[in-house]
Amino acid sequence: MAQLAENEVRAVARYVRMSPQKVRLVANLVRGKNAKEALELLRFTPKAAAEPVSKVIASAIANAVENKRLSESDLVISQIYVDGGPIRHWRRFAARGRVRPIQRKSAHITVVLREAAESGNA
């Protein structure tokens, strides 16, 4: 794992029962946005993956406020990535004595927040 900077916070959701490809579509919507704006955007996104992604972002915000004492309004999503989790293989019986394979995919969602750089300090 890469080391986090002083003003960065991470949250991870593992074994989310959803295809990583579908979760990446939602993750790409909020990459680089303000954390509070991202939660509002996900609240009205009509995709099933919006709920687990928003939960991870909310967890990262809570980690930043409680553990690092960062301001909630200054947080920006610096990294968000979705990795594939374990795939559960099973089969369904089909006509004529055949078998149809089924894959139940899972995903690991990682969010890294950082404090936005203030432009008026210098």
C-alpha cells in the first residue's frame, strides 16, 4: 500500500456484491469533485452502484473529520478506484442435460480524500 500524505484519508469497502465494471461507471462520475458535492450527485444518480460508492465516500469524510480533524467542506476526492474481488462460480442446469455457468462478481472500492489547496494563502 502506498503511504498517505499528511492531509489524506482513505476508506475501503471490500466484497461489494456488484460487478466492478458497473461500479467504475459511477466512480468515474465523482472523481476529482468536492466530497460533499459528490454525495449530492450520487444521491440522484439512478444506478445501483451509487449507494455503495456514496457509503464509502461518507465513511472517508467521517474518518477525515474524526481522526485527522480536517474540515468537511475542504475535502476533495483525489483518488477513487475499483478493483475486482473474488468471483463465485456456480452453474444452473439447462435443457438437454447441459449446464450454464454463472459468475457472481464482487468489487473492492477505495476512496482517498485530501484537503483542497487554498488558493488565497500565498
